[in-house]
Amino acid sequence: MSAKLKQLCRQVELAVNDVLADSDDPALNALYVNEVTPGAHVHQLIVILANSWPEPGFDPAFAKAEVEKVYGLIREEVAASIHRKKVPELKFFVLWPGEMRVSGI
């Protein structure tokens, strides 16, 4: 991965973590960015989220749905924090507790 791409991934990680931490939604507050990696094409990044407060009954699908509800806000925050003409498309995955990586990406 190039230095520029690594820097972009780090900037996106910080911006997404800020949105999650500043949210009033406890489901979002419990998440953090585990990893940001290049996606299937040049204008896509994969954002892998994990749950910082593992609880019985944690549902990654519900957590992902909550993240998708604030997708516009996340893109705005990312746009403000990166220095590029185009904001990359962000594709989110939420890990199950104890899972280290998302399979199939």
C-alpha cells in the first residue's frame, strides 16, 4: 500500500471514530474502527468496525444498520478531514465479538 493510501486510510479511521464517539446513539458509541483498507476499486475504502463493549446479544447486523443511518454524516466528516477532490465510497463491516478479520474481503 502506498504512503498516500495509508495516510488516507488513517484520516478516514480518525474521522469515523470521531463520529462514532460523538454520537448520542449507544450502539454507535460502542463501536470503533478496527481497520480501514482499500476496497474493490480506487474510490472505495472498507471500514471494519468492532465493538468496544462486548455484551451478550450484540448484533453486528443491527450495529451496521445504525452506522448506515449516519452514513451521510460520516461522509461529511471524512470530506472535512481529507485533502482530496473526491470522498471515497465507504463500505462498512462489523466484526462479531472475538473476530479479528472479516472473511471474504
